[in-house]
Amino acid sequence: MTTTLLSRDFVRLVAVAILVATPLAWWATNSWLQGFAYRVDLSWWMVALSGILALAIVLLITGWHALRAAWQSPARSLRME
């Protein structure tokens, strides 16, 4: 529950970034690949996989930080402040 609350904002930001960056990256990559003699076609699953990988990294990192904060002693945190 707590991890979900913490991750929701980061997932939204990454989703918006993916929506903005995907068409730009697709255009830039295709125009760059046009200059080569042996051209490689860019498939849709390559772009989708990079977006899914970015979301997975965000979820892993925010989950790890949430669990690390939950495992710490509250008395230790208060003593440091």
C-alpha cells in the first residue's frame, strides 16, 4: 500500500515522459538510420520494450527506497533530526 502511494507519482511522470519521447525518438532514429547503406528496420516492440523497462526500473527503485525507509527505526530517524 505504502509503496503504491509513493510510486504512483513517479510512474505518472515516467509515463508522460515516455508518451512525449516515443514519437521524437522514433523519428530521430528512423532519420538517422536512413543514412546507412544497410538499413535496419525499427520495430514497434523495441520502443515498447524500452518503455516497459523504464517503468520497471522506476518501480524497482521506488519500491527499494520505500522498503528501506520502512525497515529503519523511527527513533533513529528522530534522533538524527
